[in-house]
Amino acid sequence: MSRRSSGKPVCGKRLGLTQAAVAEAMGITRRAVIYYEQGARLIPKVVTLACKALEAERTA
């Protein structure tokens, strides 16, 4: 099930990354990151999982 964001960063702010850096790391466009953060589009489960993996990688 996908979830709708309510203006929260996809995961970059917690890691100190820009939207462009998050997009590049996850293989999506910066525009997609913006849509998810604004709540304009549902965040696909695969993006949520990629974010968790990115956070784990960066904090390990």
C-alpha cells in the first residue's frame, strides 16, 4: 500500500541530502521527490524501501 506524504521530506533532510542527491541515489527524478514531498503523488512502496536502505547505508 502506498502512502501520501503531507509535506515531509522523502528522506534527504534527515541525512543532510538535497532533493537532487536523494533522487540520484534512488534512481528517480528530482521532480518525483518534489511531488512526494508536497503530497501531490503517492509515495510508492519501493521508494519508501529505497529510502530506508539509503538511511541504513548512510548511518552504518
